[in-house]
Amino acid sequence: MQQFKGFMTLSRHIMEQERKYPKATGEFSSLLSDLAVAAKIVGRSVNKAGLVDVIGFTGDENIFGEEVKKLDILANETIVRTLDHGGHLCVMASEESNGLIKIPPEHPKGNYVFLFDPLDGSSNIDVNVSIGTIFSIFRRISKEGDGTLQDCLQPGFYQVAAGYVLYGSSSMFVYSTGQGVHGFTYDPGIGEFLLSNENMTVPDRGKIFSMNTGYLNFWPDEIRRYYDYITSVDPATNRPYSLRYIGSLVADFHRNLLYGGVFIYPPDKKHPNGKLRLMYEANPLAFLVEKAGGAASDGFTPILQKQPVDIDQETPLIIGSKEDVAVVEDFLRGKK
Ligand code: AHM
Ligand code: MG
């Protein structure tokens, strides 16, 4: 019989990672632990989303006399309030807030910068389809006090950690501090994330492509030619790729991370620079996919090498299995 070695909870994993760095002060670990608490609170609200009709509408007061907030606003506030007083952050920025989010003057400032998309896949919130929180962590460049825009505008390869929380058929916390990508599934019975997917790796090639084909007539010719290619029979497998598109980047990414494949949001006539946000979506997922052996590109430059100029900037995104990403790049560069 296999010996029971105990569960690897997310908190224990964070602690064990910290012990690998004898000089670690615990600041970074306490940031991740606070984030896990925020994930549980947001996850609980997401699970109750369908009850909005029962306990109150957005803008109303619910039966407890509290104002009912839109779930993405609520997720944003929950994350900010859970992380702003721990002394580990000097600044935050979120897809849901304008400009930088300062740490309130009464709280100590720390060494890290936290960028996030509180609830990715917002169009899926009201229809019970998977959504998620995406986060990116940098070390500050400035020396002290409030963090600055310059602290936030660092290229993705400077990230010290990144991850996401997926609120799906179960909730999962997936993160990397650079040493592998690890997934934890939430057990509501004990209120803990438990290690379920250690050292996740993405296959070099998959059988899935994910893109909003409704924009076909808005795409550049190179992407239309790629679409013809990917939907014709692959001689190696005698079948075309399967199309899977949830419309929540985080959920599409998670599936492709496990099964292999490629997610593409190219520039199009409606979104000339692509739609996805470099700092809140593309960078963190690019960090994870590279740590899992995959690739992420804007078609010409690896996402992690892009020098950001604006905290809210958009980017085309091609992300997933290494070989699949390379094929899309070949089409965009006119090599195919
Ligand atoms: P959001 O952060 O406001 O939810 O927007 C980003 C979402 C991604 O999750 C998803 O991949 C994409 O927008 C879907 O866009 P489209 O509906 O144009 O295909
Ligand atoms: Mg998003």
C-alpha cells in the first residue's frame, strides 16, 4: 500500500519554495498567501453569481442591505483590499482600474509590483461559463516609497512570478515562480487549494486551435491563409485541428496548456493592435507557457521581450505549443 504522505496545500508549497532561497525574507511568500485568500473570496462570489436574481440585482441592495456589485468590480476590490496592507507591494495596476493603484499611506510599502486582470472572460460571467483571475508579479525598480509607472512598465521576462485562478467546474490556482508550473485544485470541504498538477508541461504540438473565427473577414490575409491551412486535413494525423474557443482567455489557455494547441488573437480591422492586454493577460500567460515548455509571441516578437510603453496597451497574442506557435509566425512573416 502506498504510504500517505499528507496533502500538499498551496500554503505548504509556497513555504517549501521559499525554503529553497535561504535569503528569502518571507515577503514574497506572504504576498502569494494573501493572494490565495483573495482567490477563495472571489471564487465564493463567482459560485454565487447565479443567485444574483435571488438575492438582488446589480446596483440594488441585497437582502442583507449591501449594495450588489458587478462581479468584475467586486473581484477587483476584493483583490486590492486583500493585498494592499501586507507590506509586500509598492503599487498595483488592474485591467478594471484607471491608472495605478497606490498602496494607502497608512500601510507599509514592499518590494513587489502586482498587475492583474480581476475577472477575465467578463462576457461569460452571466452565463455560467469558466472565467478567471490572471496575475503578474515584478520586483520594483524604484528604491522606496510608492511604486511608479516605471516599476510597472517592465518587459515580461523580468516577472518573478505569474499565474491565474480559474473558476470552472472546480477552482484552480496555477502559478510559477520560475521553477515549474504547478496547479492546485480547490477542495471546498477543507477550504484549501491542493496540489493536483505538479510540473505542468505543454506538448510541443497539439490538435486544437482557438480563435474567434467570427472575425474571419476582419483578419489580415496571412491569418486567413493560416485558417485555411489549419482547417484542412493534417497529413500526419489525417484530420484537421479541432476548433475550441470559450471566449475566456484564461480558460482557453488552461485547456491548451494541458492538451496542447494554440490560442490566437491576431490584429484585425476592429482591433488593429490585437485585443488582449500585454501587462494583465499576455505577459503572465507567456511567462507560464514558457516555463511549461511552450511559446508566446505577437507574431514577430516573443511576448516576454516586448518593451511596454503603456500600462493598458494591447497586443496580438499567439500562445501555446511551441511548434504550433512557430507555424502561425511563419504565416505572418510570409514564410508559408
Ligand atoms: P475581458 O478581460 O474584458 O474579459 O476581455 C478579454 C477576453 C478574453 O478573455 C477573451 O479571450 C477575449 O476577450 C474574447 O474576445 P472576443 O469576444 O472578441 O473573441
Ligand atoms: Mg481579460
